[in-house]
Amino acid sequence: MQWQILDRFRNYTDPWRPLSYAVWAVYATARDALLGGRGSGAARSPASFKESAFYLWFKTINHHFIEIESTRTPVPQLVPQASGLVLELGPGMGNQLRRFDKSKLTRVVGVESNAHFAPDILLEVKERGLEDVYELLTGSVDDRGALERRGIVAGSVDTVLSIQVLCSVPDPEATMRELYGLLKPGGRLIFWEHHRSSDWLTVAMQCWLTRVTPPSLVVHSCSDGDDRSMEPNLEPIHRLPHDA
């Protein structure tokens, strides 16, 4: 194991800035809920509060996510590979829309569980000239009825696109079974997700990150005999290493 002291310090402390914004977002959402401001709807339920706070946090630091994905990850090379009927999971602020190759798209259905993001996504759709191919579904990817009404049924999807989404679903194994069931024979899952580091010291520093997402992807992607490989693309000492 290489110690790489300075690099480790940078990677281990870097996440604390977005976490500090998360604390601020929770405070700001609670304040507005109590005072009846723009976040007053958050007071309806714990789930509403969580969605409001997450939206505020994500929107505030979204430029950071865009910069990281654009300069330090393979995401700009992955997304343009999406083709045909595409199911995009968790579009958030619509960051991936700029990366689609429209000439390859028949239709894109974006499924976003947090309704607060809808205006931002639709604005991005318009700015990217995707109004004729992109449809937003606000809800859960587990809502089969809503998917079916949009033509998303078993064996109908050419591409499932998931950029840092599967790490947050309650049951990744069940979700993967559902997603692979929607793909056509020869369809593709394009993803970029967190995984645990192979570096023992980094594992200790990221102790709460216990979900090992990639094996779930391997098990289901290879269930039909298709040998699909995944390559790590951030250094092992990064607290949030990823596979693509």
C-alpha cells in the first residue's frame, strides 16, 4: 500500500465541504418550514422535509458535481452511448442531458422521485433541445403502472442510464432485477456508481459506505450469459471510488 499522505489528506477531507452544505440545507429548510417561507411544504411530513432539504443542498452545490463528472470521471464518455428507448434513473438537475447524443435517441423517459427537481429538469430539457424526445416521470421506478403507461414494459428498453443513483435505492438487488427485466435482449445498462475501496485505510475512513453496489450489477448483468466487465475509475484512496 502506498501512503500518498498529501493525496490521502485531500481525498479524505474533500467530502466535508458538501457535508457542511448539507447541514446548512437542513437548517434552512427547517427555518423556512417554521416561518412559512418557500420551504413551508416541507413541514407536511418527514419525507417532504427530506426531499426539500436534499433539493436545496443538491442545487446549491450542483456546479461541483458537474465539474467533477466532467473532468475526473468517464461519465462524459458513457452517457453518449445511450441509444434507442432510454430509461434514465434519477436525472436530478438534468446534468446528463447535455451529454446525450440526440441522433441516437428514439425516446428518453426520466424517472425522478423528488418532485422538487421537475422544473429544473424541464428547463434543461428545453435548453438542450430535447423536448421532442424527453419525457419526465415524477415518481418511483418501482411504479410499474406509471412506466407501462409510457411504454416501458418488460423487454422494451434499449438503454438504462444510472449515474450515481443505485447507491441510494432501498433494495439494489430488487431494483436490478426489475431493470434487467425491462431491457431488450442485448440492451445496455450504463452506470457510474459508488463502491467500497480496495485500500484498507480508505475503507476505515469510509466506514459507513458498506453497500457494495457493483457485485449486484455483475450478478444480474451476467445472468443471461453476457460477460460484462466493470473498470474502477477513481483512485483506491478516494473515499467515494466508483465503477463504470
